[in-house]
Amino acid sequence: MSDVKARYKEAKRKYESIGVDTDKALEKLQQIKISVHCWQGDDVKGFLNPDGELTGGIMTTGDYPGRAHTPEELRQDLDKAFSLIPGKHKLNLHAMYLDTDETVDLNEIEPKHYEKWVEWAKEKQLGLDFNPTFFSHPMMKDGLTLSHPDKEVREFWIEHGKRSRKIASYFGKELGAVSINNFWVPDGMKDNPIDRLKPRQRLAESYDAIFEEEVDKTYTLDALESKLFGIGAEAFTVGSHEFYMGYGITRNKLIGLDAGHFHPTETVSNKLSALSLFTDGLLLHVSRPIRWDSDHVVIMDDELQGIANELVRNNLLDKTYIGLDYFDATINRISAWVIGTRNTQKALLKALLEPTDDLRKLEEEFNFTSRLAYTEEFKDFPYADVWNYFCEINNVPVGLDWLEEVEQYEQNVLKMR
Ligand code: RNT
Ligand code: ZN
């Protein structure tokens, strides 16, 4: 018996003593797909224009060597990352990551421009999610896209949005896994607007135009992601949380919550149960804000655990799609993927290893002393031995062994670029 397995057996016994079945927890964890964001691999630059400049709406910092410059390089890096992450997952693709020799603009994209991604996903048994790209483009005018007063600007982006749904449907059909199509627009203003209403009216109308055609929900689901503010949109963001909550609920869309898009003391974990009562479902962008929406790599912090606990305790895993969203260009980008994805899985595992019914009972008895004592005690339980075993049975490196592989890859591949 391997050392990892021996430790797992011991941990299993310990968890049994509090009525938790570790085998069952692992079975559940195996089913959870994380949507890994492609844009960590090249600092959100994409392949639409060869210079790949970020020209508005979004920003990344750092210049760590070896970023992917082509779809082939990006897939090569993703292959490496996925080989170090236990389980089968999804790739979250942005429209600007098209893979074609043709010169096509965002209002011209078609499924065929993403065929190579689909072939690759089939081969690797991955699902694909999608995002229309409403930034880093000359048609983003005055910091606005779908809410711009100029009809021509809006129409360009409406067409892009419509086409994005065709591509997401194609992904869903080809891969047999529903493709989540996430809409986020950076529209906003640097300084205080006089009129906050009209831009929001226009945004709603533009979305109504995009969503006019019914699409088969077995293939794709639309999601809408809010934001509090962004760089250059400090005073006003058109697509605020209230805007999308209202829009999403009335139009039966998934509500997208990015952990970095709220006031610093406001947490996404505390929103899940409330929204779950009124929505068709939720899309999460698991991220780590520091002071502003800085998109740091996800670490094992209280909020990550809070999100995982809420999903498990309230049985929300079936109606929540878990995606990651951060882009750190100061560290090895494959490590960024591996650390953030593994941490998200670890937090979910910890949540699955909780004797929730017993804790709920204490709460129902208003025994808050025991509730606190037990939850604190369970933090010391040997979940890492269960996690290591999960990695071993999924044939991926246990503990920090993955780091050496990434270092080798950096020497042999990334430094050669
Ligand atoms: C930006 C949003 C959005 C983007 C991606 C690249 O603040 O979080 O999700 O990060 O579309
Ligand atoms: Zn996001």
C-alpha cells in the first residue's frame, strides 16, 4: 500500500468518527467541473490582433517570461496545467481566442473559427465555455459598448453578442456538455455621470436584442456578470449588480458573480443562498480581490472556503457553474492555473467533509457555543490526506510534486519562446 493510501485510510477512520464518509466526498468531488479560464495563459491578450494589446476595459500587470502567443502554445500550456489538476474539467474560452487563418472581426465570428478548440477539447475530454469579448477593441468607444448612445457602436456589439451564442451552442452540441456563455461589458465612466438611467436602458435594450432568438438550453446558457467599478470606470459602471440581478431574474438568465466585483467587505458567499431562491442558476468567477478588482490567484482563504461551504451546505452545486477568473503575469502562468484550480477543489473537498447535518442541528438548538467549538475543531481534521489520495487516484502529482514539473516545463518550453 502506498504511503498516501495508508494515510488516507487513517484519515477515513478519523472522519468516520464524526459520521463523514470520505469515499462519498471524493465521489462527489470527482463530479465537479471547474471552468478554467484561458486568459491566464497570455495575460488576456487573445489572438484577434497580432499585437495583442489591452486597449481598454481590462488590465493585467507583470511580464513573466513565456506567455503563449499562439493558440498552439496556449493549448500546450493548458495541457500541462490540466495534467497537474485532478479530474476532468472545462476550458473557458473568450471570443478573442479564435483559431483561424482568416482575418475576422468580432462581428463576423462563426463556429468554424473555433473548430480547432473543439477538436482539442474532444481529444482531451474537456467541456468548453464561452465569453463574448467586449473590450480591447476600437469599437469600444468612449469606454462604452452595448450602452453607447451611437446606434452603430451598439449594433456592432449586438451582432458580436448574437454570434457568441451560436458559438456557445456549437460547443454544447459538439461536446455534450452545456456551454455557459458569459456576458461582461466594461461600460462605465471615470467621473460622476448626470444620467445613469439612459445608459442602463440602452444596455437592457441591447441585451434584449442579443437574446431575441431562443437558443436550446441543453446546449448553452447565457450568464450576465456585474461589476462595481473598473479602471477608467471608477465613478459609474452601467452593468452593476442591481442591473444584472434585475435583468437576469426577469429574463431567466444565470447571474454571474465575480468575487472581485463587490465592495471589500461584501462577500459573494453571502449572496449565493439569497440569489438561489430567485434565479435559474448562478455562474461564479472565483477570484481574489485585493483592495480593488486585481484578479489575484485564488488562495485558500476564508472567502474561498465560504463559497465552497455555501455551495455544499445549501445543495447549490447543481445550479452553480464554477469558473475561475484571475490573471497574474508576475508568476509562472501554468502555476497560476494549477494553484487556483487545485485550491478551489480543495475548498470544495473540505466542505464535502463537513458533518453539516450535525452542525445544523446544533444551530437549530441555538447551541452556538458548540457550533463554534466544532467548526473550529474540524479545521484541524486531516483533509490534506484525503486530498492527496484524490490526486493519487487521479494520476496527478501529490502535494507539491507538480511544481518540479512546471519548473522543468519552464526551462524546456517557456524559456525557449
Ligand atoms: C472583468 C470580468 C471578466 C473578465 C473576463 C476576461 O472584470 O471579471 O470576467 O475578467 O471576461
Ligand atoms: Zn470575471
